Amino acid sequence: MLREGVATLAAADEVGRGALCGPVTIGMVLIDATTKSAPTGVRDSKLLTAAARERLVPRIQRWAISYGVGHASPVEIDEFGITAALRLAGQRALAQLSGEVGVVLLDGNHDYLSEPEQDALFGAPTPVVVEVPRVVTMIKADMKCAAVAAASVLAKTARDALLLELADEYPAYGWADNKGYSAPEHLAALVEHGPTPQHRLSWRLPGCEALDPAAFRRAAASGLPVGVQNGADPLAGPSQEESR
């Protein structure tokens, strides 16, 4: 696209869309026709070890004209839905870029970044963070375009760092290893301990199908103990047997 006269290109990729907890995260890098080849070793973040990704981050940051990483929280995912949360995270990343953006290139075949026409007519369900330029989608862009791969590295390292912090707070769920995805130890912990405020409560989490997300959020915000123990409703109060 840069060869076709586009002045600047913001390449973007997401991570965390299919996780059960934590944010959804978008990474972006801004390049132009004068930008040199991407640093050696840049490829889709899923094909790299954690150590390799960490080594690449400062090199990508120096290489790009500008870069940004945006998150949308589990609460926002529950409130707006995953597609609108992707849009919110993407616009937050876009807002961090310095300089004019000619085109945004998204991995995949769906433009989640632009505000849908029906939202423009009837009011967007998510806040509009920044005006979005023209968006182009490309299937497997993270494999075909080094800039998109670089964006994926920034997104994954940023989200992984957040999950490592959360793993210290909620060690039973194995987030240090599974990063919030549906690994066996994560699913088992959900059944045994119930969800945390970091889980996407609007999703049908294993063992938590009867949970009321709104009531759970209110309880957590009020400082009440939350979590399903052995399938019990955390908001139902003690049973008659327990009260005796």
C-alpha cells in the first residue's frame, strides 16, 4: 500500500479475543515509505517464544515511526460485547500514534475499528476515542506483513505482562502459563472457585452458567466476597443449614 501512494500505514493486530479473562488488546505500529525493513526475527507473535518477543519489543519501538497499545477491560467486554471492545481497544491504540495516519491495516477480514453505520445513526454503544481513517483488512496479515507481525508482538507482550500481574493476585487459575485462555487448569479452577472480577462474566464460563454478571459486578464493587464455591451461588447468602 505504501507503494500505491499511501503516505503512512498503521498496522494493527489483536490478542486476547478468545480468552476467558483479562483484556482484549490491540497493538499498532506506524510506518511510511522511508521506514527500513522490520527488525530481524519479527514474525507473528504466536510463533515466537516469550523471551524472543521481549527482546524484540525495544527494537520494534525504535524501528516504527510511532506505536501504541490499547486495552479494553473485561467489564467493557461484558458491557459492549467483544467486537465493540475490540473497536475501543483499537481506537485507544490509534490515539497513541503521533503523526497523521493514512490507512489502518487490520489482520483478518472484519473491520472492527470503524464505527458501524447503525451506531452512527442511533448512537454508538462505545465511546468514540479518535476519528478513524480508512481501514483495510487482510486475511493472514500477521503472516504476510512484517508491520502487522510487529504490532502483534507489542500487543502480546503488553497483555501477557498484565496477566502475569493478575496471576499473582489470583494464583489458582494458572494465568502465568495460560494467559487467561481455556487451559485445563483454568477451567478446573473456575469450577472449583468460581470467576473473579477479571473474568468475562457475560460469557458462558464453565461451572458458572447460573451466575448473574450484573449482581456479581455489584458485589465485587462493594467489596463483598465473590466466587462460586462448589457450584453455590455467591450472592444467594448462606443456606438454612449454614445459618444454624
